[in-house]
Amino acid sequence: MAYKITEKCINCGTCEPECPVGAISEGDNARAIDAEKCISCGTCASVCPTEAIVEE
């Protein structure tokens, strides 16, 4: 099950370099996770300071 980034995202960028498969990209006001690339490792969620990353 892939992860997704909710409206709690403050676009800080902490999660992006942590993704081992490069599934996170910068959007207009928040980061986004490509569900096709996501391997559900949870690394991004563990570093998110606002708990904006959740399992879909």
C-alpha cells in the first residue's frame, strides 16, 4: 500500500531526500508521492515533522 501526503504538508522537503526510490516530488504548495514508484517503506513518514504522510 502506497503512502500519500495530506494537507498537513508544509512543503519543508524533509521527506524527499529520504525516499530510496525517488517517489516524492515538489508540488506547488506541498510535496507529492508517485504511488506507482512508492515501495511503502515508510521512511518518508518517519521523518515528516507534521505527520502529513499516511498510508493510503
